[in-house]
Amino acid sequence: MAREQHVKAGDTLRLSAVIKGVPFPKVSWKKEDHEVSPKADIEITGVGSKLEIRNTVHEDGGIYSLTVENPAGSKTVSVKVVVLGNLFDVPFVLINKDELIRQCAFRVPGLIEGNEYKFRIKAVNIVGEGEPRELAETVLAKDILSPPEVNLDVTCRDLITVRVGQTIRITGKVKGRPDPEITWSKDGKVLVQEKRVEIVHDLPNVELQVKEAKRSDHGKYIIAAKNSCGHAQAFAIVNVLDRPGPCQNLKISYVTKDSCMIAWESPVDNGGSEITNYIVEYRQPNQRGWSIVSSDITKRLVKANLIENREYFFREDLQKPVLDLKLSGVLTVKAGDPIRIEAGVRGKPQPEVVWTKDKDATDLTRSPRISIETTSDTSKFVLTQSRRSDGGKYVITATNTAGSFVAYATVIVLDKPGPVRNLKVTDISSDRCTVTWEPPEDDGGCEIQNYILEKCESKRMVWSTYSSSVLTNYANVTRLIEGNEYIFRVRAENKMGTGPPTETHPIIAKTKYDRPGRPDPPEVTRVSKEEMTVVWNPPEYDGGKSITGYILEKKEKRSLRWVPVTKTAIPERRKKVTNLIPGHEYQFRVSAENEVGLGEPSLPSRPVVAKDPIGIVLLYTTVVCLFVFNVNRLLNCITIFLSVTSIVFQNREPDPPRKLEVTEITKNSATLGWLPPLRDGGSKIDGYIVSYKEDDQPADRWTEYSIVKDLSIVVAGLKEGKKYKFRVAARNAVGVSLPRETEGVFEIKEQLSK
């Protein structure tokens, strides 16, 4: 329900809510903690409840609450109902409930945009409240929109001139509704708050300060304001005065016995103001001091008076480069933050500055994330969106004709740690295991504080935190449920956050021993009308523990329910089953048992009818010695006539194939291999029937793939990412054997080679 609902007087008030709960909750409506009006119609359905009041009046307004409750708990929701007549019927709401207003102005909060409001004011003294004074018209709650206006102060509109070392101040006012977004820039580059730059936005007042001004700070500063109604901007020109740079290309010409001509070029940087004059000096080889030729030269050419047969030096004032790295110790930044390094540069002539990293000669300016700005007295290096790999030693080299200077800046970029390594699960038992790992190769630049261990049941795929404060490189996990499959993952954590997780392969909570495998189908060796003798072989896999016994079960062919033959396990692999119903057809199956538990039952035996045999029926496996007097061959049997009775050697279907395995898996195929049956049923094996099915399909939904004569096959055309089961049955002239299934399921995916 909405928190507030308006309805016009005379209209119908409708409140509704969707209700969920098991069992379905008890529902009750109230108004102001009292029963609702008798004229209210309340309807409760299996999915919710409705309340309706027709022909509403002002008194129907108020706080309505709906409470639902069942044995699992209760919940209450409320809605404020306002019944509106004409505008003047709306009740006034007291705004300043806590205290009186002392001033003659007040800002009313909490208005809803688009709604119209009427206001009134009452004066209060010690006697009481006076008559209210109402505004004549209603007020529509909406923003007053206006485009930005930018006005710089008068002192900033013309040229702003400061000396090196002073502070540049640009002030002004910015107006606009809504409040504009303001940006400052210089020569097209956006300015941000830093050590020397301070930006103050206290609308409508704005101010930009650049402290300790340098010659490179001169230029055009622009302030731009933008909101949803438009944009505006203003600019100021700043000039920073400094001493001029060195003159260039000093040359001597027209040398005579008593004079020479000296010429030069103007400095690259005039210091922010026009050159007023030049000073020319000279010295003789045996002198250390310099003498002035002239100190009031306005041209770039002068004639020097010399003494015959003496040597003179005329040269520029050379200075070796010096770098003043404005960095104390190691610079540490968070990943994603910019790396800013600034160095003061001095030297004559102007040094050339080169930035490199870790003795790598690669030009750093090729990276789109790096910008280098070098002026006459500073060099700034900025790398945006820093990464962990950006840490290291940065080398700044300044070179001129007088020499070179090298400075170093060590940068550490802090980030979240990398993934842990060699994650393993060991010591698995029925209710616990041990998870071990190695620390991440990259700790993110700061110490690993702890590890976070999570576990997940494979069938639910919902991760839960087992421990968020593991201090060692291992953890003992307890309270596992036997037989459930689990996945674990571990993340390293430092002061910057948690790194990516590393997951284990699925493991099953069980002892290192297992239940026995499935035996082959049992065989019935002796039959009479009331009893049969059943024999069987042990399973190929005993689970790591000796077989302690077998459970033999029987059922009639048409029945679905299996019944144990005995109440306790059978220690031998043979059992005479008695009390059978003559003429009924029976099947048997057997399960092996060890200390861990009972294994899966075998496939059913062939149906056998409980009846006395006619003559003596021997399987092809029975060894007998006979004297044959008269023999007739009839298709699949040989009948030997004796004077006493007849013996029939009957061929049958082969046993299932043995040791079926999946030997190789690719992203769309699986290679199967197996051994021939132990017994071929007296007839040569003429082929093997290969079938498969997806794991999530019904148990009887098998797809026949092929019939082969070899003991291996590549099953192609499988779906990548799907899980499959496979089975193979042997075939001879009599029929098809029971199938042999693979143990477990196999996921079809590309296998990575080591």
C-alpha cells in the first residue's frame, strides 16, 4: 500500500494489499488503533484483502492500519488517508510542532513536487494564539529554473598580475537553479584541488586560489557553470612576473685590435614583461671576476672596446641543472587514483627534462594515461587511473650543456590482493575436512590481514561465509553433512579490500572408504516349484573395506516391490530361496555390504518360473561327462537321447561387458573402452550396443548411439557443458545382455593439458 492516499469527499476510498503466509494469516483492519467505521466493506480472499468506504466524508480521513498474523509471526502496514473537499476544506497541518518560530521567515521542508499548498500564520503570546493570516493564493511546489550566470569580481575582469611566489586569487559569483556544476580550467586543462590549488564553492560565491605562483601559472583561466537550463562561463587572464631567462646564441664578430662586436638573441621567456635592457660583461683569462661592458643596452648588438694583444672571454652565465623533487619519502597512492610527481627545475641554459621508469628507456609519453608538462622552472608528471603495475622507481633526468642531474621518486600503488594459490581440500571425512592454500603472489602492496573462507553445497549453489577472519593458510571445516557435495573458495583481504576468489573442485563429505559397488546380476542355478538356488559374484569394487555380507531381494515379475529374502546379511554368495508360489515368475537382485554401509543393488536377474524341471536342464557352463548314443541338432540346442532321461544344453544371452570406462573427453565427444563379458552365453559375441543419456533425463530415457564390434568407441555430437551417463550391452545370436553402466556422470568440456 502507498504511504499516503488522497480521495475526494463523496468518492469511494479503496485500500488493498496482497497477503502471503503459510498458514494464511489472520487479517484485521483498524483506524487510529480503533475498529474501522461500520460503513466500511472489508473483503478477505486467499491472496489479499480490500477495504472500501463509499461516499467518504472528512471524518473518514486518518491513519488506517492492516495487521496480519499467523503462528510464524505478525506484520502491520499503515497508510494515511486524506479526504479532500474543495481547497478550503483541506485541514491545515502544523509545521513547527516542536517549538515556535522566532523569526519572520521560515523554510518549509517536505513538500511534494507538483502539489498545491495554502499557508497561514498565527502569532502567539502568553495569553494564546491570535487569528490566522492566510496567503491569498495557493503555492505550487516546483523548482524555479534559471540558467547559470557567472560574474567575476571587478578586480578579476582585467589582467591579473602577480609576482612569483605570491598567490593568484580569482573570485566571483555564480547563480542558477538548480545549482550549477562548476569547473575551473587553465589553457584547456581542468583544475582540481591539490597542494597549491584551492577551489572554494560556497554558492553564490566562488573562488580559485593558486598558491606560490610560478612563471608557468600564467595564462587564461576559465570558470564554467552548467545546469539543466543551460551553461555560462567567464575568464580571467593571469600574468606571473619573474626575472627573464638567459639570452641565446651569444656570438663574437668583427674582432679588431681594440674592439669587437657582440650579438645575441632574446630570452625564450621574458619573465612576463618587456625586456628593458641588457647587461654585457667580460673578463680576461688571468682574472676571476667579470667586468661590465655596458649595463644600459637596449639592442641585441654592442661594440666592446678592447686592449690590443689581450684575450677576452664573453659567454652566457651557465648553470648545471638542479632538480628539486617535491616529494618526501615514498609516494603511496590507491589503485585508481592519479600519480602526481612535481620537480622544480633550474639551470642555464634551460635543461631538457626526461622521465623514465625502472631503468626502462621506453618513452612514457606514449601512454594515453600519462601527461608530462615541463616549463622553465617546473616539470609535472601525472599518471591517471593508476594500476598495481604502475608502482616502481621513476627517474627524472635534467640535462643541459653544463651537465646533468638525476632524481628518483619511488611510487607504491596499493590495491586489493591477488587470488590465493594452490587451494586444496585434504583430510576429507563424513563431517569435516581441511582447506589449505598459499598466499597470493601479489599482496596488493600491503600486508594480508586475513582470509575469507566460503562454502557452497553443489545442489543449492548458495555461498555462505564459513569464516571471515582466518589468520593462517589453512582452516579446519566442520559440521558438514555426510554425502553432500561441497565447493570451497578463499579470498585474501588487506586494508584495501578483498581480492578475487579461488575455488576448489567439488568434494563429497564422506570417509576415505566407500560403500561397495554394484555386483553383477545374480543367477538362478536350481529351480523347483517351491524353491530356487541363487548365486552371485562379488562386486569389482569393495569400497576399500572387506565385504561383510550380502542382501538378497526377490520380487515377482509383475510386482514393483522388492522384498528381502533374509532379515540379516548373507555371509556367503549363495542362497536357497524357499516358500515360493508354484507357477509364479521371480526375479532376484543382490547388494554388497561393508563397514561403511550397503552398496547399490545389482540389476535384476532374468525371470525364472517356479516349477519342477522336465528332464535335466544344464547351462552351457555346467561340466558333464556323457555317453552319446543318438544326437539331433535343432537350431540353438542339442538334444541327447538317453534311456533314462534327456539333457538339454541351452545357449543364452551373454554376461554384461566388464570394466566400462570413459578414457577421454573433449568439448563435444567422449571415448569409451571396455572388456568383453566373462561368459559369452555359449554363442559368439557379434556386437556391442552403445547408448547414452543426459544426467537430468529420466532413468529410462536412453539413446542408442551405435553397434560396434570393437572394444572402444568415440561418442560424438554431445553438448558442451552437459553431463552424461553411458552404457554398453553385449549381443550374441540368442539376444542382448544386461547393460553395463559407467560409474558416475561425466561433464563434456575441453580438457586442459599440463
